[in-house]
Amino acid sequence: MLRPASLLLGLLALPLAGLSADAPKAAPAPAPKAPARAQPPTRAFDGPGAPTFIRLDGKPGATPPVNVDGNYVVGPDYTAAPETKAIAGVPQGKVQQFQMDSKDCQRFNPGIARKEFGTPDPKNPKTLIVETHTIDYKRTITVHIPAQYVPGTAAPLLVTHDGPGMGKPDLGLCRILDNLIAQKRIPPMITVMIANGGGDAQGHERGKEYDNMSGLFAEFIQLEVLPLVEKNYGVKFTSDPDGRATMGTSSGGSAALIMAWYHPEWFRRVLTLSGTFVNQQWPFDPKTPGGAWDFHDTLIPQSPVKPIRLYMAVGDRDNFNPNVMRDGMHDWVEANHRMAKVLKAKGYPYQYLFCQNAGHGLGPARNQILPAALEWVWQGYQAR
């Protein structure tokens, strides 16, 4: 008599025995592997097209003064700022999370996704042909409420992109905020970290939200996300745009500037790390044919100065032609260099860091520069 385990193994073997009697079949061909992405070249701080930099390199831990503008080089070695670590006696803010279902939203409902990356459009090298399908999705909203917040008062606001998932709050950023607020280096602001809708770049929901040149994502945040935060946690946000900042990395960085550019009546302080000021927009929009590349190519040079304060940082090994597009608008270092030059020419308040020995997202450079970056962004703020 077969034991249960032996009986199960016997039953599993029956189909295999039947298959072995058939004529041999060729094994399915393995799926083609995507070509390995070439490593970005290392760009010199004084290379072609670079702005003139003040050198702070060779001084681990060094950051520019928080009360000055301009271009600075840091690295190649980094030391995490003391504000990134827990400090005894510093009041800790509360961290709360909830989710938004796309089916309950007016904007970005439904979402989009793709199965395969697009191919260059032979009729327009500035865009891709992408097959997409609709999706439903949920996004997590993470809220940091500082211990110093006084219920009933209207607090300054920081919105961050690519927020963490449910049950995985970004306590590293919260620690920096708690320390800087306790030291009175930034105002006691409420931070709302908003997860993206999924995927990346052309044909995915994240790309639709972050890379398109319009006010739609700012409107989604202002009119749908922030009211839910106020309702869920009994807080209020200031309506003063000078008391509202937004920040992000990569396409989250370009999204931060897009929000302020199209809605400066809501947001005026911007912090970007490895900002995607390149041509990632999809679908193609003839009003801004170069996507976020148009910021430094046409929009900033040809528009009246807007009330925006902008911090930028990029790595010397940041992205360079990371996909199939070869439109001359996919070099992150060149894009950020061009941003710095047009911002200076137009008289914008800006600070720009070129991080040696750093790739996309800045790696260890981030924990060295972020506390000072936040303090620089909030310079001059006075509660009204």
C-alpha cells in the first residue's frame, strides 16, 4: 500500500510518463535578454558645457553655505550629515499612512501600463511608439506630522514624490526633518510623501504622472490628495505658496519643478536630486516637444521669471542615453548643467551641486547634502 506521500509522487509521475512516449519536442526558445545597459561615462566638473563651479571636493562632509546661491563641486568621498542620525532629546514626529484607490479618483483614473518598452517613432525621433493598457492601482500616502505642530494652525508643507509603500515609511527622511525642525533650521512643516502609480517612463503610470509637461499632477495633489490628508489627520496646510515646497529624485525631481512651474500659486520651493530634465514625456505634446528638456531649452529662457526657488544636484556618472531614444536629449548631466546656466542668466535663486563619484540618485552623496539642501530651500521663509 502506498503511503500518501508516495501516492502523490506516483500521481505526479503519470503525466510525465505519458509525455515521454510522445515524439520528442523541441524545447521552447529562451526569451531574448534585454541588452545590458552601458555604464554612464564619468563627466569632469570642468568638461564641455559645464558651468563654472566653486570647488568643495576633497572635503568629505562639506556642503555649500545655506544662504548663498551658485554652483558647487563635492565628493568624491562622502560623510553622512549628523542630522541623518537619531539625536537624543529631539522630539519625534508622528508618521501615518493611508492608501488611495485609483477607482476613487477623478484624475489618473484609470492608470496606464505597458508590457514592453516602446520603439522610436520613425516619423518623430522625439517620441516613442508604445502599446499601453489601462490598470487600476493603489498608492500609499505617508504623512509626517512634526511634534511641534499646533492643531488647528495652518502648517507649511513639503510634498515628496516616489513615496514609500504601505508599512515601509521613509524614517530616514523623517529623522532629518525632526532634527532640522528641532534646531529651527526649517519650519515645522508637515510632509506628505506620495507614492507613484507604478512602473517607470514612457507608457507607465509613473511616467504619465511625473514626466508630462502640464499642471495635471499638481492639480491631483492639491485637489485630491491634500484634502484627504487634512480630513484623515485633522491638520491644515498653509495656502501661502511660499510656505509650500516639493521635492523628488529622477523623474520625481522633474515632477517637482513641473508642479511649481505650472502652479506657482500653490508651490514655489523645489528640491531635485538627479532631476530628469530630459525628454521623457509621453505621449508627444507639440506644445512642449522636448518634454522637460524644454525647461532649459525654451521655457525658462523665454518666459518671465517665476517666483520659484530651486535646488539641484546631479552625479558625475548620472544617466546617459539609458534607453533606445537617441534624440540628443537624454544626458542628465548636460540637462542639469544647462538648467544651472539658464537659471543664473534669468536671475533665479538656485543652488546646484555636482557630486563626484556618484551615479543616478546620488548614492552616499545624498545623506551628506540633503539636510543642507532642505535648509537652503527654506531660506527666507516667514510664516504669514
